[in-house]
Amino acid sequence: MTAYMTHAKTAFGPINTWGDAVIASVGNLIGGLSDTELATLTSSQIAAIRPEAVSQMPAASFVGFTPDQLAGFSLAQALSVTNTQIAGLSAEQKNALAAAGANIQSGGAGLQVSLTLMSALALATLKLIV
């Protein structure tokens, strides 16, 4: 994934110049960005990342998202985050992700994300009402 991302950087230029269309066309390869590079993405660029691409990001890279970036995730993006990705986040990052709609629960077996359809629909309805 990292090798393909290197080719994408060569083809599209510096990441800070990538528009939404480039982010969308890179697709799952976005997971080839380092944690430092992920931290530089703008809210517009993050909005262009498909939920499937979010779930494919290596946990070691995913931790690069800042709390502000995680709080700006769409509901679909927040619900696509895996338990492995969440396990590496700080408490502040987990709170921000929960604010975006992920239902993060701690239990005896550690952190778990509840991705039930009911909670997703309830959160979507709440956001529409507000």
C-alpha cells in the first residue's frame, strides 16, 4: 500500500494540493499515508475518504488523525472504524470519534465498537432533528 501511495504522490504532487477528486480516486490507497501525513489532511479531504477506505487503514497510520479530524468524520466513516484502529487511539481521540457517531464502549474484553443499525439510525435521526 505504501509503495502505491508513493506512486500516487509522484503522479498527483504534494498531499496538501490534493483536491477531493484526487482523494476519492486514490481510494483505499489512502491508508498508505503515514500517521504524520494523515494529520495534515483538511476537513474537505477527509470528507472525500470513503468509509471502506477508512476501515482499510492500518492502525499504525490511523492514529495520526487528530481529535479535531476524528470529530469531523461523517457517521458512515465513524462507524467504519475497526476495533484494532480504536485500540491505538488516545482517550481524546476516542472521545472525538464517539462525537462523530461511533459508539465506543469499554468492557471486560477491552474496547468494542457497536456498529448496530439501530444506533446508526438513531444518530442519523438525531443529527437531522438538530
